[in-house]
Amino acid sequence: MSNAAELASRIEALEIQIAHQDATVEALNQVITSQWKQIDILTRQMARLTDRIAAAEQSIPSTPGNEPPPPHY
């Protein structure tokens, strides 16, 4: 095999490798984009749930000593 043919073969192999790497990078980018969207959704849900828990905690009487004991006590 001549130098020119060997060089052309090596360049072709590198071009194939770069094409595969580009496809992998694009696939990973799509996964990351999808994950960020999911993280944003989950963050908003968590904030809403935190607000609901805080509201529920405020509606619970803070001093249980003011309540009469249960009937079976």
C-alpha cells in the first residue's frame, strides 16, 4: 500500500470516527435537554407541594393542650 493510499485510508477512518462521535454528542444533547425539562417540571411540583404542606401545617392547632382528651382517655 502506498503512502497516499494509507494516508487516505487513515483519513477516512478518522472521518468515520468523527461522524460517530457527532451522532453520539447529538444523542447525549437530546437526553440532557429532556432531563432539564423533567427537572424543571419536578422543581415546580416540589415547590407547589411544599406550599401545600406549609398551608396544611398552619391549619393544624399548634398547642394540643387546649384540646379536650379523647373520650376513651
